[in-house]
Amino acid sequence: MSVQQNIYRQRHSFSKIRSLVPIPNLIDIQKRSYDEFLQMNLLHTERDNRGLKTVFDSMFPVHNGKSVEGGDATLEVEFVDYTVGHWACKCGKNEGLQHLRTCCKSCGHHIVADHPKDPTVDCPKCGTRNINEATICDVCQEPVGLHAKMSMEECIERGATMAAPLKIRVRLNQLRRTTRKAPAATSRARSPRSTSAICRP
């Protein structure tokens, strides 16, 4: 089954009044709102306290106790971070958004490389020009990008979508109880034993 090609027709305007204002991007507000909600191209430490991060912070930690504060709890699930999409180079050798970061030599700010192949990048905080330290894979000669399983043409042919996976990383903490003679009390000190898990919706 061949991919159906889109055929664009040439349009002619018969209006007598010339347009003085160019047509704006009508989906720019929705797109920026969507990007601010997900913050998918930022590391967890770089994200602002809004959007999806605020949702997870309001849901966690989760306890198995009766009280909301976790006074009677023995286990606690703590939220660590989340990732949207699979960020990797073309061959899959380099994975993660940390390969697109450059540390500013002047203020130490982590610069997001929008164009990883550019030789230099300017710091948005202090304005210092730095050498672009974004990692270029030595195998495929490509930087890290949002890796999709299928292209747009394959999605049209198979009736699929360009949906990206949402993964969250949580930490399981075992709370330790200590009893006293009078009155009995419960301590929420964390034991050294802790495990991490990745949950997929």
C-alpha cells in the first residue's frame, strides 16, 4: 500500500482590498501552552513549578497509612522525576537530554542547545558566548533528539499517531517505627533501604 501524497492546489485571491496585516500563527497560543504544560525538552531540575510537574508534586508522596500525614504509614512512594518521549541520537548510542546541555564558563548556567551543531552558543542568563558542548554521536554523527518510532508518513499509512510515552520515576521508602514507653509514638525516619521504579501510564 503506497502512501497517499497530499496535493496542494494553487489559490488565487480575487479581493480588491490588499491585506495590510499578515495572517498570524493561529495555533501559536495553544502550542506554547502545551509546551509550558509538558516542559518535555527540559531536565527535572530545569523545570518550573507549573504544569505536569505541579500535578505530580500534588499527588505524591503516597503512603499506605490511614492518616493523610503518613503518621501510621510503613511505606512511602516518593516522586522523583518524569520524562516525555524518548530522547536519543539516530543510532541510539547517546540517550538523555543531558547531551544537549552546555555549562556556561562565566555563571555556570546550563544552556539548552536548540541547534546542537552550531559551534558556539550564547548564555541566556549572562550573555557570555560559549563553545557548544552538545554531544554529537561518533557513530551516526547526529545529536540527541526526540526519537519517534514511526515517521509521519508511516503514521498516516498505518493509522497511528505521533504520541510520545510518558514515564515517571518514583522511589519506594520504608518508614521505620519506634515505640516509647509512654506515650507510644511513631517515627517517620527513613530506613536506608529504598528502591526506585519506573511507571508507565
